[in-house]
Amino acid sequence: MADYNTSDFRKGLKVQLDGDPYLMIESNFVKPGKGQALYKCKLRNLVRGTVLDRTYKSGDSIEAADIEEIEAQFLYRQADIFVFMDNQTYEQHELSREQVDDAWKYLKEGTVCSMLLFNNNPIGLTPPNHVVLKVEYCEPGTKGNTATNVTKPCKVETGAEFDCPSFVDMGELIKIDTRTGAYVERVKE
């Protein structure tokens, strides 16, 4: 396995500490008045989500994590297990509800996501930046409420609820930004 020297430290680096994969979310170079240069790093555990603060001396090294990012298509959900298929090898991967976290709100059959594999085991996924979902249920909008930013909850085909403008009706397609969970626009079929 490759190692990263302190000179390679940067934000976004994927490393392995004590057998767990970590993402370097911050790396600061510090040169004190006397003594060796230091690298103060913040590392996020990619499995548990916890954050560590570590300090390294110049010349230290960290083991690189065996992390691969693949395109995977969402196939179906069975109770609390989400099943995905690797678009290259057609191999199926299963993620638990905890691993999927809030991304379930944007997953409908056929959605292509970015999945992280650690030692060929799935540890997390990122949905596409925007998804188009069909509104299953919402209260009818009242006439004349279009001048102000009046919103109402709309339940979509995945079972999630999003705040949408009052002019959105049942059966319409809406675009949602998965990074913020915000309504973007209506989509014509």
C-alpha cells in the first residue's frame, strides 16, 4: 500500500489510520519559531463520520486508504437494506439504512449514484446533485398566493417530503437539489 508524506498532505486526501478510512478535511502547515515544521490535520472517519485532530512532524507519513469511487445504480430497497449495482462489473452491493443516511429521500429505481468502496466493501454513497421526482401528494394551492414565497409540504414518490411553492400540484415532476434538499423547479415531461 502506498504512503503519503507530509509534503503530499492536502484537503480531500483519503488515508488509513488504525485500519479505518479517513478523509483529510483540513491540513495546515505550521512553522514554529524553533524546531521542526508541523502539519495540523482534521480527519473525518468515512465509516463512522467522527472527526479527529492530528498533528504530524515534517517527514512523517500516513498509509493511503484503499478507497475506490464507482458509479452504482439503485435497484431496490428491501426493509432497511438498499441494493445497488456497479455499472461496470454488474456486481451488486448492499448498504444499510445507516450508511445511506438521508440520501434515501432522493433514491428511486434507476438513480445512478457515486459509491465509495473500502477494501471492495461499500461504505457510503453520494446521490447526483439534482434529481427529478414525482409529487405523490400535496394540499391544493390557494388562488392568489403566488406573489409571495408561500410554500407547502409535498410528498414525493420516494416517501420523502420537501417544501415546494404553492403552485406545485399532485402528479407534477419537480427538481430537487440533493446537497441542500431544496426545491429547484418544475420539470415538464
